[in-house]
Amino acid sequence: IDFDLILESIKDLNSLVGEGISQIEHTPRGARLRRPEPLPLTLYQNGIVMGSGAFRPYQHPATQQCLRDIMDGYFPSELQPRYPDGV
């Protein structure tokens, strides 16, 4: 696992969605500025934890696909249904 590549790819993805930049959220009474909620990714020697999910070992195919997506410069495909605009 190339942790440096994963971290660099995550930084690039964060900049794509405007990390630290507030977005306009429309409300019934108008609009307000809102910062997007981050999705924590914790990297361990033998696996990952994404958000409040379960521990996922690196050997698991879904974990390998998730990290491959990140290292290829894409948001993990498993997150697309929940975060269609990125996270």
C-alpha cells in the first residue's frame, strides 16, 4: 500500500470539491452557507475505516477497489449513490 500516493490523491480530490469552502444550501425560507461534512478515512497498517463504518482489511476486494479508485484520482465508486457531487 502506497500511503503517500493515497494521501496525495485524497488532497487532490478534496481540492476538487472545494475543501474548506462554504456552499449555498437552499432552505424553505431562503438560503444559507454550509460547509460540506467531511467523510473521515482512517488508514491502518492492515486496513481502513471509512466514516463510521466497519474495519475493512486491505485484502477485501471492495477495499482494494475503493483504494484503487482513490489512487486513480476518482471518488470511490461505492460513495456515488450517497454523494453524487463528491465528498
